[in-house]
Amino acid sequence: MTSTEWPEQAPGSPGGGSSGSRWSTGLKIGILLLILIALGWVLLITGQYCSTGKPISELPGVPGPVDDLFDSSSFTYVSSIEGLNNPMGVAVGLDGKVYVTETGGAHKIHIYDSLGTQELGSFSSPGSDTADRVPMYVAVNPDGDVYVSDRGASKLFIFSPDGTPKGEVAPPEGTENWHPLGLTFDQAGNLYVADVTLGKHRVLVMDPAGKLKLSFGTQGEEEGQFSYPNGIAVDGQGRIFVTDSNNGRMQAFDKDGKFLFLISRGMSKGDLAMPRGIAIDTKGRLLIVDTTRASIQAYKVSDSGGADANGTSVEFKGVFYGDLDRRISFQFPNGMALDGHNKVYIADRGNNRVSIWEY
């Protein structure tokens, strides 16, 4: 009995290659269904918009905006204050005036309008020659007075909003001489000062009358110690955030100066290198200027109800390097200020300017 040889079948013919044809047909049907579904969704949203008149973002089925986006796509360049000489600190007054400290040139504090388009005046630390004064950081208290830490004079001066001298803050009782650097105010008018006296790097908190309320920290590398703390920010819970610059980290403390947590130095996403300026924005995000990485980094600090670090979580939200397409990238940025609305001011030291952004 001879064997029967079956002829080869051409692809697509019954009994051979029909599986590929069925897959091809199924894929086409699937794509067609997806197109019809998408078209139906567009028609539905369009009909809802025509009938309700609501913005597209408020209609059912439309994804909401990404609330915590923090990168170049969320920033718009406004303007720059050019022609400065080593700007270090920047602050925004209650009336929108912008104050900038200049550690080079004439070592002055300049006053500008909110857009930085017009200089409204300038002033200097009183009773000192140019070489002897080094204005570093600036802050405005709830009454509108301007406070400037002067590294050369080792003093903290007070000025009226127009730059008229009003005196100085005396070192709190028991601190003897001091070397004030970073500073800020809380809503109650309490003054927070980073003191970098040799061997005593610490944070001092004074009430509006100048009486010492709290002192914490020493010089060193352990948790709760500092090496040239620069920026200070205080949130609505009274937590104190300090950029521990030479240790390359940010440390957080409760209202009593108890250590909570830190954002460490490192090379991973969200790590720091040399943090300087710090602020808390209207969305509750912690913004930190990293001077050697030429960036602003954002974090969300969440409290899950715990009384210590175990009840707090920190989430890295993104980084902003400036707008490279517009050539407004940063070079050794230092101080930072927010206007309470949607503007951020960056003392861009290496570029001798303050750049202004909206986000």
C-alpha cells in the first residue's frame, strides 16, 4: 500500500495559514472598536459641554489636572533683574516690593517692583565701609520691616520698607556674640535665625520683642547638628525646616526643636548636594534650592498623625532647572522667595541676576 502525500497548502487557503488570517481580521476589528469608543467619548464630552457650558476639565469623565506637577512644563518665565553683583538673598514685602542682597560690588540691598522692571531704591548696612559689610539674607516681618543679616558686621539690621535704618536685633540674652545668617518669620512674627558662630551652629527663635524662645543644634554632622545652616522655613504646624548646607542635607524639627527627619545628601533622585534657599508654597510643598545642582527641588511632607518622624512621610515631587530653551538656566542659585500667589524669585548668583517665574 502506497502512502498518500498531501499537497502543500498556500497561506490563507482552507486548512493552512487560516489562523494568521483570523488573527489579522480580529486585530482590525479590535482597532475599529477602539476608534469607535474614542469617537463616542469625544461626542459625549462635546454634547455635555454644549448642554452645560462648563469647562472641559469639570465635565464627568475628564481626568483632572496633575496637581503636584513640578518641572519645566509647569513654569512660565516672567522676567529677570539683571546687572546685580553676586546676589545672595531675596524677599518679597507685603506690598509686593522685592528686596535683593548683593555681596559683590557696592554690597547693597536693592528694592524693585514685583516684576523687577524698575528699581525703587537701594540702601546699605549702616556705619560701615563697603569692604566691611556683607549683606547675606533678607526677610520681611508681618509689620513690613526688613531684616538683613550682615556677615561682615556679624549683625542683624532692621530697616523700614523704604530702607531707612531702624536699628539692629541684639543677640538674645545668654548667646553673647553671634553670627546670624539665614532668617525667616512665622505668621505670629517670631524670628528664626541660623547662627553660625564657630562651634555653635544652631537655630535661635525669638519672639517679636526679641526674647529668646528656643535654641537648638550644635556644630557637627550628627542628626540635629549643623554645618553652616542657611535657609529656614516654618509651616502651619510650626515645623522648622533648615537647609544644613555644608552637610548637604535638609533637617526638619518640630516646634520644640525636636529632630523629625532629614532629606540626605546623595546621588539618587530627590537627594541633595548643597541646599541653600528654602520655602513652602501655597500647595504645601517644600521647595529647596540646591546651589551646586543648579536646581529647585520639591517635596511633599505628609503627616499621618504620628507625633514623631515615624508619622511623617516625605515624597519627592520633581525638580526645576530653569528654561534651557530661553537660556534662563541657573548657575549657583542661592536665595529664594515666594510672593504668596504664583511667583517665585531665584537669586541666581552665578548669573548675577534674580529670575522671576510663575507656576
